[in-house]
Amino acid sequence: MQEYKVETLIYYSKLTLDTKHIMKSSQKEIQEKLDEHAKEGWKLASTNAVSFGAAIYIYLYFEK
């Protein structure tokens, strides 16, 4: 039987001329989450991102 898990990460926008600052600052944390769940036998099944106000919510969907 399949098991499913959702990991939510939240990043806040800041005033900067660098339009990719969230992408740059989030890569390390997202990779750490992927590695952490992979060690536990989880596989990344899907992703989603939603912008709300000054925040970006990134959803990582895992299955086992």
C-alpha cells in the first residue's frame, strides 16, 4: 500500500534587485529536504508552488 507525505516550505520575498533571490536562497534547503526523505525511503512524486502576499509556499509531495 502506498504512503504519501507533504512537506511545505515557506520563503518570504524581500526588497532587492535580484529577481531570483528566493530561488538562490531556497535551493540548499530544498536539496536537504530531498536528501533527508530519500534516506527514509521516500521518493519525490510531485511539486507545487503558490505565491500569497510576500510569501511563496513550496509543496513537496512524497510517496513510499
